[in-house]
Amino acid sequence: MDFSIPDEIVRTLAEIDAFIEREIKPLERENLQFFDHRRENARTNWDEDGTPRAEWEELLREMRRRADAGGFLRYALPKRLGGQGGSNLAMAIIREHLAAKGLGLHNDLQNESSVVGNFPMVVMMDRFGTEAQKAEWLEPMIVGERRLAFGLTEPEHGSDATYLETTGRRDGNDWVLNGAKRFNSGLHSATHDMVFARTSGSPGEGHGITAFLVPTDTPGFSVDFMWWTFNMPTDHAEATLRDVRVGAETILGEEGNGLALAQTFVHENRIRQAASGVGAAQYCIDESVKYARERVTWKRPLAVNQAIQFPLAELHTECEMVRNLVYKTAWHLDRDHHMQVTDQVSMANYRANRLVCEAADRAMQVHGGIGYTRHKPFEHIYRHHRRYRITEGSEEIQIRKVAGRLFGFTK
């Protein structure tokens, strides 16, 4: 078994680092209010229901434009879409590497914007869309001209998505949608919403849920308010659909097979979230070690105290273990169908999400009072990654998935 990082990926990391120093860091220095202790206030339009400020989103668009021109933004996409066909293993290594650099424009946590793009919606469209849909959607999605929100969670249903109550009823050549969505991510600026609705079958059945691409200006579709979250700004909307009429051409994938799309989305995201969690955890550990070696108390470096050493040594050990799990799982994703390793994806995801929260919390403790301030990045790291212990399948759901495979209840 060869555990070394392939030379091609090592070269890519070096190229990305050089690009960041040349193109992205100067842009970041010109806009420090979005990255220092002012970051949350600078990014949030409090008078517009806590949504992202236009200036902040324009800065992110400029970063992505530069990354695209530099040949990095589409790295993981197929070559026919202008990408390099980067593997899941390569993306895991890259996402960890970028997160380990700490906060910055190169890899922002608040909305997962990165010089190396993560495009789960593009993957879904490329895998499940008709030729007409691909021609209409793919390139505009990549460059941001079309923005697709994700509407699966509902006021009464989160992890139990097979019980969702939003319905789709056929009416001639059209479909009429009724229901409500909660934490409908991206609706503050989306041109369309991917709405999952039950079109056949019974509550609790996996089959019978269909994904619709609903223009957000369709009559009957309303964004009621934004949920203010632990980490601001917010793009998580409460939305209502009242007799929303759409054509059959808005269905993405097969009618009744919408949950397959949702599984694709979460598998693409979960392993990369796990990799980012490992990177951010390592950053917290490294910064804490550095501070403990420099900080002098009672005429001795803080680092000589075992109360400081031991928790960081344990976190460092767990970081190494989770890193290897993430890499191995990503390697398998490149070779097997994603459902064959779904339990390993869950293992990597829930352990990495816990790890980064524990590492950020420990970093605050090691840094003392200053670690609790917003002049250090640890509170921001904690608040961002804490949500992944709930979203896209809570850690309890991830553990249940592992247990189901372990005990033979699922295949």
C-alpha cells in the first residue's frame, strides 16, 4: 500500500499556493474588514434580514473569476466543462490543505467559496439533467449567472425527508406544487429553487419524490423570511409554495427518483466537508502549539504544562486518524459507486465535524481570554463547522447509517 500523496497532487498544491499569494492575498488585503474582527458585521446586511452584503458577495465573485481564469476553480469538474477531472482524493487533499491555511479569501467558510470550487449542483445537473437542461444550465451555473437554491428540508421534516409534505400534482402538461421549505439555502439571490416534492407513493417511501427546478419569480412562490443562524450572514430561507405551476421540463432526473439526486448532493459535500474539517482542526492545533510555545507564564512557556500538552497531543493524534479515514474514503469514492461506501462517508463526516469543533474550542481555551475574542479566528471556525453536525444529515443520522451497515440492517 502506498500512502504517499501522488506527485501530480503535490504539484497542484504548489501551483494553488503560488496563485493564492499572487492573485488572492493582495485582494484580501484590500478588503480586510471581511476577514478580521469586523468580519461578521462587514459581511451581514442586518437591515435586509441578515442576508450577505452586496459588497461581500461581489468580492467572492471576483475571487472566483480570478480562480477560473487561473484554471483552478473548475479543477474537480470534467474536462468537457473546462475542468481537470480532479479525483475525490485530490479534492479531499486540496480542501484540507486550503482549510489548514486558516481564514481567508482563498477558502471562505461562511458560504464555502473557494479558489478550487465545490460544485455539487453542477454534478447533479451533469449526471441527471437532460441534454437540453445541461445546455441551458451547466455553464451559467459554473460562472454564477444562474443560481440554484436547494429546497429539501421542511418545517416538520428534516432528516426524515421521505416524510416531506410538499406535494406535486399533475395538471395536464403541468405540475402544481404546494408546501413549505425551511433552511432553503441560497434563496436570498437564487434564480431558481430545486424543490423536492412528493408526486407519488406514500409518506416514508423513498420512491415517489421528484426534484423540480422552480424559477423563484413563479407566481405562488414566496420567500417569507430568513433564519438568523449561529454564523451570520444567513442565506437560509423559509419558503412557501401555493399552487406554483411549472412545466414537466422543470423536472430534474426521473420522476419519483428525486432522493437519488439528494444523495448525490450530500455525498459530494460530506467527504469534502470532512476534509475541510480536518484542515481547520489542524490549523487550530498548530496555532495553539505556536501560541503555547511563545506565551510565558510564571517565567515559563505555557507549552511546558501537561495540561496544555496532553489535550493538543490527543487532538493531533485524532486529526491524523481522521485524515487517513477521509483520504481512504475519497480513494474508494473514485473506484466504487458512492452507495457502496456511504457508511465510510458518514464515518469520516461525523468524526471530522466533531474534531474541528473540539479543536476550535481547545484553541480558545489555550489562548485564554484573547482566544474568546473575534480578533482570533477560532470562534468563527467553531460557529461555522458546528452546523455540519446538524445539516445534510445530523451526526446521529450518520451514526445510524454506520450502524445499519454494521448490523446488516442496510446494504
